[in-house]
Amino acid sequence: TVTEIVDHHLDENEHLDTCPHGPHRNIAFEDSQALVASTCTLIVERFYALVMEGETSAQKIVPPSLAILLLGVILLDSINMLPQAGKGTPRDGDAIQKLLSDTDWTQIPLPDEILDNKKNHNTPDPTKLFECLQAQKFSPKFWKGLTAMQGIKMDYKSFLIPSDASA
């Protein structure tokens, strides 16, 4: 049963019986346009709204295993916040900065190739992380290691095309 929908695509009004319009249907899409580049941005916003209420930004509360996953997807979806890509929004940028600053990165081992060399702690460099993940998307070795079903499930989307009632 679907109990909540969080997305940045056009609301297709599915699952209205269990998830009616309201607080359990967060669709960041308006005037034929996504309001964020990544649904993970909405997850970060929700995390802060629910978990971080009353906390100060100096407290490192975002679990690093969650932070690195959310950060990676936001960077991929926003194309590393490159202005010429036209995908990243201020909300995506805010989510990225919150994840970077409110995570104790010393609690998770990260590969050297994604670390920010300018900082003395284990902080990921967004550009290095983006480039590493982007390269994996096109890595023949990665894709050859998947079954056909795993490859399809990577970013499966389903669309219904209305049938012409007069045909």
C-alpha cells in the first residue's frame, strides 16, 4: 500500500485512495516544471523538517551513510549544479550544503579519489564525487556486471498512454 509520495515529476494522481492530496503527497512540480532537480532534495528537506527541529547547525546529525547517498544522487540529478545544465535549483544547492556541513564525515571511510584535499577531515568534494559517479554510469565493467533485470531496474519508469476511445 502506498502511504506517501515524494517526487519531482508531474503528479499522475495515482494511489489517491491511500495517498490523497495533502501532507502525504509532496510533489515538487508546478507550471510544467520540476521545482528541484532531485527527489533526494525533497528527502533532505523532509529529514530536516522532521528530525532536525530545534537542533543547531553545528551539531553533526546527518548519518554519513545516508548523507553520501543523498549527496551523490542530488549531484547526479543536478549535473553537479552546473548553471549551463539548467537543472540545479537553490533548493538543491541548500540540500548539498546542509549535507556537507551537518555530517560528521570522519564516521565513514570514503575513497581518497572523492575527498576534498583542501580540508583536513574526510569531507567529500562534490565535484570529485559527481565525476566518480558519472564515470560509473558509463563504465562497461559496471554494466557487464549486471543482469538484464538489474540494468532495467536502475532507473525504470512506466508511462501509460491513454487509448483513443474513438478507435
